[in-house]
Amino acid sequence: MRMWLWLAMLFGGMAVWPLQVWSQEVITDQVSITTGRGQLFGITSGEGIARTFLASGEEILVVETKGLTGYVQTTKRLLGFSGRLQRWVDINLSSAEEILNRTVTPRMIVVQGREGVYGFQSDLGRWKREPWGAGETLITNVVEDHVGVLITNRRALGFSAFTGGFFSQDLPSGNTIEQIQVNDNVVVIHLSELMLVFRSGLAIWAVLP
């Protein structure tokens, strides 16, 4: 009887154990960024450490990490760190540019400036830039893990962690934004007369009547 009870407890525990492990398995930060002696170090959870040098007089303003992605803003440029590629990639800022906001996700970065918007695709290790047009102003934006959309007074800009750069869709005149739905990969903009859809895996906008 005791042996039967012991076996029942053993196999019962084995049945529950994977569920407990699964419930505790969450996405965590995979990279860390630190500085020293005029250098930036990107450190991954494995063996990789990548470094890049700061220019003379260059000062670090912002450091942020999430998932496999690292972000550094300095007085001269933006730097993205790809944990998957173990690589630093930078994009220079003009002397007139002012960074207003940024969103860092596990797979990408979206940065809003007064002169334009910048996007970093972590898995691809590259920056993209889209300048604002004359008189163009940002109204709102939504950014999730793999997809982001910025809406101005003239157009919607879609950005994906996986493909291309910024994809522009003109907003029909006379339409007002009623609702924006977003998850990790899809953004749906409900306008008064139609819907606009942007997906992380496609480099096009879809227009639904």
C-alpha cells in the first residue's frame, strides 16, 4: 500500500512538473549594456560581448535594453545593439535634430525626432530613417513587439521588425480616426469610412472598405 502511494505521488508530480515549468517560462532581457574607458559594451546572455568606441566629446544620454535589443542615445548618434547578431549599429544625428521619444521592444526600436522617425530592426541589425515632410506633425503612435505605426496629419507610417523600412499610407481626406487596434504583429486603424491594416510580415498596407 505504501509502495502504491509512493508511485502515485511520483508520477503525479511528474505530470504536474512540466506545467509548472511552462508557466514560469517568460520572456526576459537577454542583453546588458555597460560603459567604460570611452567604450560601449553589449553583453549577451551567452558568450558574446561586442564593443564600440565613443567619439571624442560624445556623451551618453539614454541607455535602455529589452529582450534581444539594446538602445543608446548620445549627443551625436543613435546606437542599436543586436543581441542575436552580437553587433552594434549606429546612425548619425544632424546637429539640429532633437529626440522626443523612443520605444524599445524585444525585437526593434522606434525613435521619434523633430526632423524624422528612426527605426532599428534588431534581428537584421539595421537602422531606417523617414524624414517628416514640411508641415507634417505627429498625432499619435502605437508600438508593440514586432510592429509599430505612427500617424501624422497626412499619413500613416508602418514599421516592422522583420521587413523593409517605413511604409507610408496616405490618409484619405475627410476621414477621422475612430479606433486603433494593435497586438504584437498587426495594427488596424478604423477610420470613419474604411480600415487600414499593417502587418509585421508584409511590406504593404491593406485597405478594407
